[in-house]
Amino acid sequence: MKPFFFTRIQYTSGNWDTDQRMPSNLLNSLVEYTTIPVDEKEKVVQLSSNEIFKSPFCYMSGHKLVEFSSQERDHFKRYVQNGGFVFVDDCNHDIDGLFAKSFEQEMGRTFGPKALQKIPNNHELYQCFFKFDDGPPTTSFELNGWGDDLVHDYLKAVTIRGRIGVLYSNKDYGCEWDYDFRNKRFLAVDNTRFGVNIVVYALTSMGM
């Protein structure tokens, strides 16, 4: 089995280079909790590059505008339809913010206006490694009055042939997990555990 590697998508609009410590924190959790072999160095791949088609798992985030070029849109769509998995996280944790509105519009252009749908909180995603009986765990950023001051009790997804191809969150997991992994020992419950579920689901449902 080839080592799992974490790919961050670089796109031309907006700001893609957020929560820089998150990948190493999540990769550390995979090492700690699973037997998945891991390449512990994050890769950054331009969405317009063919390199994206070599990635088992991609991450995309930002605060600002998301507007793909025609080549970026074509690559994103082909990657997902060919069995790839993209976890997209809104750093604004705000359903009325620029990232959320423009990303949802971009998914409408890419996959069709009704492609992005709420997923039920009993979805396999919440059961495939750790159990999250109430659906997506809440982040501290949702509770502190920033963003839209709401706790989002669901995630959305673009589903391709019965499997999630694009998992979309307004909960700001990227910032929640943006700390040195050595500080996890101070937490009562490791808040990166849901990230482990996301990766495990991506790898076990993969059609690539």
C-alpha cells in the first residue's frame, strides 16, 4: 500500500494557503490512531495541473472568492467524477460569507445547481472510524460569535455514484485543527478525530 499523502489545492482566485499547521496535525492523528502508512509532508498542487489526478485526497479552503478558470473547473470535475475526494472547508464559518456563496455557486456551475446537498447525520462518514452519533462535531469557532454566529448541524456534499466526492463544511475545521500536534496532549478529547474519519471514508470509498 502506497503511503497516504495530503494534497492542498492551489486555485487562482481567492486565498488558498490557510491553516498551515492543520495538515501535519491531521497526518499525525492518522499515524497515532490508524495503520494507514503516511507521507508526513503536505503537497501543494495547482488545480490546473495534471498532478491533481495522482492525489487520493485533496483539501481546499479559504476566506475569499472562489471562481475557477475553465481548466480548473474541468480538472475539479474530472478528478471527482473519476473517484477523487475533496474536503472543502470555509474558513469564515459563515454561510453568507464570500467563500461560502462563491464556492456553492462554483459547485453549481461544475456539477449542476442541485448537486451540493446536505448529508444526513447518520451517514457512514460519522461511523467509519470514530463514532459521531450527532453528526459533525462542533468547533470552538462556531461558538465564539465570529462568522454567522451559528452552529452548523450538518455538512454538505456532492455525491457521485453513491459516494461523497466533495465534502463541504462551514464549520472551520481547518482553523480548529491549526495547531502544533504536540499540543493535543492538553486536550480532554482530541478534536482532530473527525479528520481521521474524513480520510478513512475517502480512502475506503475511493473509486480511483
